[in-house]
Amino acid sequence: MRHISPILIALAIGFSNSLAGEQTLFSGKNLKAWEFPERAWYINDSGEMACRMTKVKDRKGRERTRGMGYIWSKKQYSDFVLTLSYKLSEGANSGVFYRTDKTNPVQGGFEVQLMDNEGFQKTHGKKEGKKLNGSFYDAKAPSSDPSKPAGQWNDFKLTCNGSNIRIAINGVEVINVDVDDWDTAGKNPDGTANKFKTALKDLPRNGYIGMQNHGQYVWFKNVKIKPL
């Protein structure tokens, strides 16, 4: 009988346990786990989730690209680990929403800002840290920006466990917060203002996962979630 090393058995068990309960939300094959306006989001030839863009003219007659909004998970999630890869075009502004009321994403949930900091600020001016890439949006600035330049893929990890929220980009943790510290509407623990009409600690601890197109090209792939 072939002898199998106890070490290999232990490693196999550990690997199996690490994947237990993990669900694929997008693998490049279909968008069955998602809801979005008809024809707004699609899978491109590279198997990436992308938003269909249109050309419009602004009030001054200048041609602009315009995205088609949000794409939402069909299911709601409370405590989980969400992993994905994202790629931004130059100057892009996007976001990952979580524990969110999809009918009111601006006030009814949380967002991780995804942004090409350098490119966006060149055209829109300098932004506060709490609105830059990897931020706990409008509530806390990331500790660093380990993202890759526009046009390259970044690995993203979001962990929600009770009141604790952690965000990591390319393996570097940039946010680790306790939502219960946000006990006043419109105000962050450091005294700065935020957009929220409800104290963050009082927002629901469950909701939808969403990706945002804010008018620039952005791509997602390998979207997985593991409920805790």
C-alpha cells in the first residue's frame, strides 16, 4: 500500500478547509449571480466583467464617455471575505459596495473606493485621503496605496466580520476599522465630516455586493465570496 506523508495529508485538509464555503460570483463564464440594467454590463472577449460605455456630449458640447451604473449581487451578505481582481483605465473612478441597500447606495451602505489616484487627480484636482483608492469611503483614508498603475490588474480582499472591516490591496492591508467607532451621523471619529446621514454603526450589517462604473473604463474578474 502506498504510504502518504502525514504532512501532505495535513496540508490537503488545511487547503480544503480554507476553501470550504467559498462561492464563485464571477468566473468569466456568465453573470447569473448578478442583477443589472439590460445590456449595461457584459463579459468581454477576455472573460472579464465590464460595463458597456456610451458617448455623450456635455453642456459645452464636449464628447464624454458614460457608464451604465451599478451591477449588484442577487444575494445579500453579512459577514464574509470577498476577493476579486480589478483593473482601472487611466484616471478611472470606481468602487466596490458592500452591505448595501441597492436602492440607495449613496446613503444605504458602505463602499471601498477604487481609483487611479494619479490620473484622476490630474483632471479633477487633489482629493482627500478618505476618497482615494482603497479608502473606507469618506470615512477613513487607507494607510498606503499599494495599487499598480492604470491598466494593470490588482488583487482585492474585503473582510467583513461583525463591526470589523478590513481592506487589502495586492496583499497589503490598508484599512482595519471598527464601524462601532462611527457613532455620530455626518462625522468621523477623527472629527472630519462625512456624507452619511446615519451613523455608520447604525447602518445594516447585511446587504448586497455591488460594483460601480462612474464614467470610466473598469474591469473585474475572479470574484469570489466566502461567508463567515
